[in-house]
Amino acid sequence: MRLESARDLEDLREELLREPRRPTVRVCCGTGCRAAGAEEVLSAFEREVERHGLDVEVTSSGCQGWCERGPLVAAEARQVFYLSVSPHDVPAIVDHTLRRGRPLERLLYHTPSGEPVPNREEIPFYRKQVRVVLRNCGRVNPTDIRDYIRVGGYSALAKVLTQMSPEQVIEEVERAGLRGRGGAGFPTARKWAACRAQQETPKYLICNGDEGDPGAFMDRSVLEGDPHSVIEGMVIAAYAIGDVPEGYIYVRAEYPLAVRHLEIALRQAEEYGLLGEDILGTGFSFRIEIKRGAGAFVCGESTALMYSIEGKRGMPRQTPPRSVERGLWGKPTVLNNVKTFASVPVIISRGADWFAGIGTEGSKGTQVFALTGKVQNTGLVEVPMGITIRELVYDIGGGPREGRIKAVQIGGPSGGCIPEHLFDVPVDFDSLQEVGAMMGSGGLVVMDEADCMVAIARYFLSFTQAESCGKCTPCRVGTYRMLRIMDRIVEGKGRIEDLEELERLGRWIKETSLCGLGRSAPNPILTTLRYFREEYLAHIEDRYCPAGVCRSPGHYRINPEECIWCGLCAEACEDGAVRRTRQGFSIDPRLCTGCGRCRAVCPTGAVLFTEEVAV
Amino acid sequence: MGEPVPERGVRTEELANRLEPILSRYRGQEGGLIPLLQEVQGELGWLPEEALKLVAEATGLTLARVVGVASFYAQFYFEPRGRHVIRVCTGTACHIRGAPKILERLEEELGIRAGETAADLSFTLETVNCVGCCALAPVVVVDERVLKRRDHKKLWEWVRKRRVE
């Protein structure tokens, strides 16, 4: 079926809306729920509905967000939302909810006081969320374009192509205040306008879906759960920029399901005349091709990504010239993040004022976070810009699993660690920069007292160091030298001068690296040095890891001259290595794991530590 | 994936015939190098030296350039791969929820280090930066299946069974 005009699209939508809506059961089949067994749940529903001969539509959806409690099932007509559903629960759900219209209480969300909450929107995890980018995620079937059209999909494209000039589109995005969702937050409209102003043709458009940050899965969820919103946003962008015959969606290699759903969506969009030649009969043409990444983190950097599409090693180059002047194949190119494109259609259809009404003065709209780590509720959340970290962690995340939350790591390996006392900082591009972190792509990992901040900082650095492409010296050699120092510190062999050296190296790498990877690589170290310096000092001065994570290979013994027989060391030892004998306390080296607790609690400094001598 | 190439030193002719349908679509196209390598690896399971030579020939690029690109990306393999690939996610969320311990135990059970393949080609063990299932951390991906924490018991049983076979 090919739509020849905007009118055709509206007619189709009306027809779809007129169709009697059968009660729908939507089983979340995002990667998270799939891992939890969603596909078995889906087929169990299909079997059971058929067995009872019910007039119910059973369908899959993209990520519904609360991955922790998956597989998620929404019985939409009844407004009932089930958590952790297994195939064995399905007959009971069908019987209770679909046949008799009653919720099945045991699979509902229960408040801490034990009250069941059937409606998804009233669950604390969802209540504070504002879904703009994720508006359709989990609410439409991503493999059926008609679902997207029914909820208003492609109407923004029709409006743009028939009623707006390219300048008006850019103007609208400008007024909405949309900033790039890839992390750096560059104003989207300014990028488009700069590319539009270029004389050279053809121009190219790229959607960056190379989501490489460990701890982030927002882009994956959008591509899997609502691919058409990204496609629609790209076609609108191509129209606004002008002279763009072709666009690319660069998807990370580790996301096979996203590629599969995108392929289906592209094919359907072309069949319906919403992509390809002569879109909606307006004479405007634009093609999209998928490029699969091959596993290089640095390809998330825009110039490196373009080299990768050209079939070269994905190494960044010096800017300027910026990509909007000389990008892919040396032609003017606009590159935006998945979520940026997904935001565009809703800005056009609901208006710039509506979008600008969400968020803060400098950061409009919403931000999608992958909330993970040591909180009760983990998953995909979308919140208005300017929400505080505290609200995110405690109201949506539900607070700690056990113990006390110590910090959040925001923005992945290029971001920073923010300590608990700064949790009232609003989450927006500029406030985060002020405290030394950055929005990054939106990973938000919560850490508690069992996490050693020094070890975490070392972990991130080891990641960026390994992913450094090696082109520029500050990043290649600098991150390596920093990592060697960090290795020394976590092994309990650090020196006090190391801290100054880390800061000095970090500053240099930030100032002199070629691309964003190097320029942000020291952030985890620098922020932890700033906010958790006492943990570094404990590792260096006391050879002790307060979180009990780092082990120092070395030899502990108790000096009988200093020992006052208080026994605190024996109490502190979790490995039973401190023995009490007639001669006093001693440490059994066969049981000692080198945690250093005994040394930290000793009031007289009687626990001595000798470094392991390399043979 | 087709039949994997089990050993090194396969006959070039045989390989050329097998890869011809793929190579012919990319002949003379410089820009298609990465998708071409992906398809060749999809067919063979890894990239033997002979295959890289054929790719260089077909695209008109030097072998140095082809190897230069292939070796830049983590997803290209220059050694045969095991029949089962176990990937331990070491992303942030998995890291803080215990991935290093799982990796250590797998290395012990399988007798190979991360990044290695068992001599009998039964398993390849490797780490992956993030598979985007952070909410289920720590996760292990076996072939294409994502296993979350609760499934790890099954993982150990599975590993043991496969080792006996």
C-alpha cells in the first residue's frame, strides 16, 4: 500500500482509528524482558487466548522501561499492568483479567505498605516520568507501521512537507530549544542551519546509534521500541537541511534486535511511500541505509563514525573544519543522536512552545536515563530536565537495595561521580558540567557503600584507555600513565605524590586531546579525587580500602611491642585470619586476603604492612 | 552462519568459490569494506588470512589497508572461534554487581582466559563492554542468548555438560 498524499495518510489514520479496538495485551519484548523470558510469555498468551476463543489482540512491544521487573505485561483495555510474569501465570491472567475483568493481585505492583497498584501510571517508578522521546516505546508494536500511524505517526512529516518551508522547520526546532541528546548538548537547529547554508552538495545525514557507553541502553530501546519516530525525525531533518539524498543510521554491533526492527521499519516506510522516492507525492525524496558498527567505542565520536562509514579505521580527526562543512565523503554532514531525531516529530506536531515548556531555562525537554546499579528499581526512565538526582534515585529508583547510597556515576566513562551531598543538583546540561560531570548519553549508575570509588574510577579509565584509538599522544600515553598510577593505588602501593600527578596529567589530557574521548577520559578520576579524596588517602596512607573491594598483595603482621590486646583487629577480620594466642594476636598469612581492615581499626598502629617484594 | 572454517590453511580456491557470491557484490567498492568484512566473517565465522587476501583483491585495496581496518574493530576475529561463544558483560552496572567474579569463575571452569578459544574449539570466552541489559546485571551472553543473574545456575550446569561432551 502506497500513500500518494498527506490526505491519504489522514484517511488511513481515520480508518485505523475507526476499526473497533479489541482489548489488547501488550507483552514487553525489549532486550531486557526477552532475557527474562518474554517470548515464552507472549506465545503462552497467544495459545491461551486461542484456547478460550477470546477476541483479544496479543502483541509485543518495545521496552516498557522497568526492565528489573520484567517480563512486563500491560492489559491495556483494563488498565492493568503486571510485573515479573512467567508463562505459568498466563492462564490465571487470561481467566481473571481478560475473561472476568478483574486484576490478578499477586502480579501487580505493591507499595511498600502492601497496597496493590493496578494502573501503571500510578506506580512511583512511572509517576514522575514525562515521556516525550519514549512516547510510543512500549505502547506500539514496533514491527507494525500501522500502529505508529494510528497514534499520530508521520503526521508531523506530512505537515512539514505540505505546510512548512525548510526555514520554518529549523525555526520551530530553534524555538523549542532542542539540544543534541548525544551528550554534548549542541543546539540542534544551529547545526541544521549551518549545514543548510553550505554551498557544496550533496549533503548527508547520519543518525548516531553507536551507543558505546557501558551502562547505557536508551538509544537501543528507542531503536527497538519505536524505530519509526527516528525515521520520521530523519526525513524531517533531511527536508530542513536540503540537498540530502541519503542518510545513514549507524547502529552498534551489539544490538542485533535494533537492527532487525529498523530493517522492518525502513521496509514498511518505503512501502507506504513515507520514505524513498517522492514521499507522500510531494516530490521530496530521501533514502536511509543502516550501517552496522564493528565494535569500536571511539566510533561514537562523529568524525570517527564518518570514517567508519567510509570503510576506514574509525579514528577522529582535528576539527575545524566541522562536520557540517566537511563531513562524510568530504561533504557537509549533519550527525544527530537517536533521541534527538526521535524528539523532532513531536516538536513539530505539538509545537515548539509545548516542548519548551518542559525542562529548564537552558535545557529544554526531557532526558532519558538508563537507571542502573544499587537501587531497587532499575530500567529506562524519562524525566524532565532539571529534576534533581535525589528525585531520580529515591522517588523513581526507590532508594537503596541495602545500606546507604554513596554516589551516582552519570554520563559513563566520560562523566563523573557525584557524591550524595550534591544530589540536589538539577539534572541539566550546564549544572552537571559545573560539578565536573556531564550529561553524556544518559547512563546513571547508582553506587553504595560497598563500591570503592577508587576502583570504579580505575575501571572507567581502563575502559577509555583500552578504547583510545591511539592517534593523539595525550590520550594514548596519558591515559596509560594515569592507569598505571591507579593500578598502583588500588594495589595498595600508591604514593602521596601520585594524587598530584593524576591531577596534573588529567588536566593536560583534557586540554590537549584530539577528540571528546580523550578530553573527557580523566573526568571519572578528577571527580572522584575532588569528592572522594579520603578514599584515595585511605588506600595510600593506610593501605586500606574502606569499601573492602581492593586487596593489597602484601604481608600483614602484628607488632607485639605495640599491641595492647584490645582484640579489635580480630573482630574486624572477616576471614578469620587474626588469631589470639598466649603470645598475643597474630595474623595467619594463609587466611589473610589483604583487605587491611585490621590495620584500619588498630588504635595503636600495631598492625604492620610490608609490600610484597617482586621476585 | 555457514559451516565454520575449522582450521588454518584452507585451500584458497575452495574459499574463493565459497566467498564469490559475497565478493562479487562489493567488487571495486572501497566504501563497502566494513560490511564486506562483516559478511565474510558471517560466512566463515572468522577472518582467515586467505580470506583477507581475497577481500583485498576484490576491493582493489592493499592487504595492509584491509588488515589495518579489520584489526581496528573489536568484532573481527583472526583466530577460529569456538562452537559456543560466552561473553561476559563487563559494563558498569555488571561490573559493580559482580561481573569480575563471574569472569574469574568461567576462566577457571573452562580453563581458558578471556579472549581465548579452547583448543578443541568448544568454547570462546570473551568480555563485552555492555550489551545494554544493565537493569538485569550482571549478565552473560551465551551465543545470542542473554542470561541474567537468576539464570546463572543454568549457565554453570550448561557449561559443565558441554565440557563433558
